[in-house]
Amino acid sequence: ASPLNSQFAIGRTMDITVQGAPGGFFINLESLSLQNPPGSIAGILGQFWLGSSVTVNLGILPPSGQSTLTQTIPNNPSLVGLLLVFQSVVAEQPLVLWRFTNVADAIITSGA
């Protein structure tokens, strides 16, 4: 299997990483779609690209300024071809500057 075909394959794990200033607050979001054009939310810098989204985790960034969440992709063939889209919101200390991160996406593969 090509490394590219198995990167987001069913039955494997994938990492969602957010970076920011140590001690900053983060919210990781996940969606099945992008909105185009992206939206904006008053008080948050940047653009919001996700369609209907869910919060997958939140927390305080450690001294490294990086937090990684590992998700398991179920070993279910009906997921092949599914688009997953990720974006985070980060608040830098003293929690007054909120901003959207870049958006990232993944297409689930069979791994073959």
C-alpha cells in the first residue's frame, strides 16, 4: 500500500494537533464539510471554514504550546471516501485574543 493511501485509512489512527502559546485555551472542532465562502464570528480573528461541526476536545496548551489528540478511524468500509475537516479556536493569554487556526482535511481510505 502506498503511504499516502494508508495515512487516513480505516482501522488506523490519526493525530489532530493544535499549536499556540503555552497556557492558551484551545477548542478542536471536526466536521464532514467545508463552508464556502468561509464565515466569520465577531470577536474571533480569522475565518471559520467548517460546516456543521462538533467539538472533539478542548483544554489548556502545555508548556510546549502543542496538544495532540489521537483518534481511531473505525475499521468500517462504508467510511471510505468520507471527508473529515478540522479546525481549532485558540485563545492566547490573557484569553482576550481569540483566533481560528488553519483548516485541515482528510479523506478516509481503505489503506489499499
